[in-house]
Amino acid sequence: MPAEPGERPTDPAVLERVRSLCLALPEATERVSHGESAWFVRRSPQFLTMADHHHDDRLAFWAAAPDGAQEGWVSRDPTRYFVPPYVGGRGWIGVWLDADPDWDDVAEIVEDAFRAVAPRKLVDRLDPGAEPAE
């Protein structure tokens, strides 16, 4: 259920669930960036950041996305997905975590974020039977 206006969501299980999805990816790392938990491929590039205190009292994350994905998710359900500030112009997708997230969709968005920025060698590790990258 979404937080009431002015109420800050505090469920640490939500952060832990996002964290487990991110850290399950090959060579993903976590560190604080801009005051929020953020996940990177090795030391860089970043593929996802939490957004718990930027601009409003909503709990969300912002994720890198493949071309066209942002528009698809936002048009599909603007109550769950949005264009985030700063990185939205680069195609990143915002996901409200206080709006009854569909965790299958969240897992897909997290993996797509990783795939959007990771080197092919690491992406290939997600696809059993794929030809290894040179």
C-alpha cells in the first residue's frame, strides 16, 4: 500500500529484496552514492540506485534501461513506473516501491538495468548456453 502523504516508508525488507536482486548479478557491488544505496558493475558503471529521500516522501529506485524500455514501462503502468529526475533523459526508469510493486517486473527491470551497462562477458553469464564473449 502506498505511503500516506508525509509518511516515510520504512520497511527494510523492501531494500533487502532489491539488494538481493542486484547482488545476485555477476560481479555486482554495492556502495553509497549521493546518500543512497547504489549498485554497480564492479566499481563502475552504476546500474541502479535507491531513491528514498529525493524530491518527495516516496520510496523508489532508479535503474538504467535498454532503449525504449522506459516509455514501455511508464505507459504500461504510471502508478508503478515513472521517468526519474536527472537520469530519466538518458532512458532510466523509476520504480515506486511503495505502490505494491510487482516483484517479477522488478526483477526483470533490475536484470535489464545490469544488461544495459555491463560488459558482454558478464551479460553472457546470465544466459546459460550462450556463446562466450571474446
